[in-house]
Amino acid sequence: MADSEAARAEIPIQSAAGDETLRQRVLFARVAVVGTFLAVWQGAVSFGLIDSFWVSSPVLVTQELWQEIVSGDLIRNVAITVFEALIAFFVSSALGIAAGLMLARSPFWDEVLAPLVLALNSLPRVALAPLIILWFGIGIVAKVVTAFTLVFFILLVNTLGGAKNVDTDILTIAQLMGASRRDILWKVTLPSALPWIFAGLNIGLTYALLGVIVAEILASNQGIGYVISSGAANFDTAAVFAGLVTLAVVAWLFSAVMRKVEARLLRWKPAVNSA
């Protein structure tokens, strides 16, 4: 009896050790893949197989990033882009979630507006960026509006889909127990739709950054998008890649933070390991 209890106690320890080993192997594999890619890239440039004028090189990109860090331009441009993206994300997410819940509560208006929402969601909103810039100029408003058009419909559609897929048995039990429409909304519909909402938030955060970058590339004098467009205009591929690397790091940090928030708020949901 004592031996069986000891064996059961060892299972969580062995599982934790196995998970740690797996994480170390994954981390090592990631470093190896990135390191190999950078080594091949640098080697191809150093041995003259490709011209650094067209693709730059890891060394030149690193030098460019260091110069921008020392001058303070990198931090300033990152701060501007992140600020604009977060404004667009929070505003569009709040309105998109609210609109989705409202349509879920009103089947009539959901049926009326469904074709319009589908049509607007199908539009390539990035193509509207030049028109938005024409209307709002090159300031922060144009960038926020461009990102808003991308994120709002993602949250609207996801929230509406989640609210429509609430377990009918739970709804029936809540109604039999005398729950009001408000109680059902806040205590049944919204919690059940949270996985759908967070799926939309994960995508929406990336698209908010994308919308701001597109607007900055088209017409701006600051931000990561401006760094990329300015480098391309001056045939400075090192500056372009420096901007892209910075953008990738910011996008990864956004995703990591969102995953942490989701894991904390959805502790009841089975965890899914991801990058």
C-alpha cells in the first residue's frame, strides 16, 4: 500500500521533469534553427554568393539596430507605433465585443445586419488606408482608424459566434432558475464566449499593429513603418531589415502578453502549449 502511494507521488514529479526537458529541447531547437539561418545568410554574403545591397546581412542589420538604439530613434519609433496600436486595439476591441453581444441578444437585428457585416468584413480594409489618410491626414487619428477597421470586425464576428454557441442546456437551467436577461448575459453568455473573444483578441492585437504599420508606411514621419519605408526609399536594406526585426519582436511580445492574460482569465480552460 505504501509502495503504491509512493509511486503515485512520483508521477507528478516525473511529469514536471519531462515537461522541463521538453521545453529545453524546444528552446535549443529554436536557437539552432535561427542560428543556422543567420549563419547561412551571413556566409552567403561574406563569400559573395549574394549581394548585400539587395539582402543586407546579419552583421549590417545588427550595426543598424545598434546605431538606432544609441541615437534613441529606435525606442522613440517603437513607442509611437506601440502607443497607436494599443489605442486602436482597446477601442476597437471594446466596441467590437459590445456590438457582438448586442447582436447576440437581438436575433432580429442580427438577421438584418448580417449581410452588411459580412460585406464589410470581406472588404480588404488595408486598401482603404489611402482614403483614410486623405480624410484624416498623417497624424495619429488616421493610423488608429486604419487599425480600427481591421480589428473591430474580427472582435464583432468572434464575439457573436461565441455568444451564439452557448450550451443550450446551461441557458435552459439558468432560465428555469429565474435568471434575468442581464444575468444570462453576464453570467452565462459572456463567460461561455470568452474563448472565442480571446481568439479574436489574439488576432486583433496583431492586426492592430499591422494597420498602424500600413498607415505609417503610406504616410508618416515617425514609427516603425516609417523606418521601413524610409529605408526602402533610400535603398538601405539594412534599415529595412532592422525595422522588420523590430516589428517582429514587438509582435512577439504582444502575443506573449496576450497569452499570459488569456491563461490567467481562462484558468478553467485546458491549457494549450504554443510558441
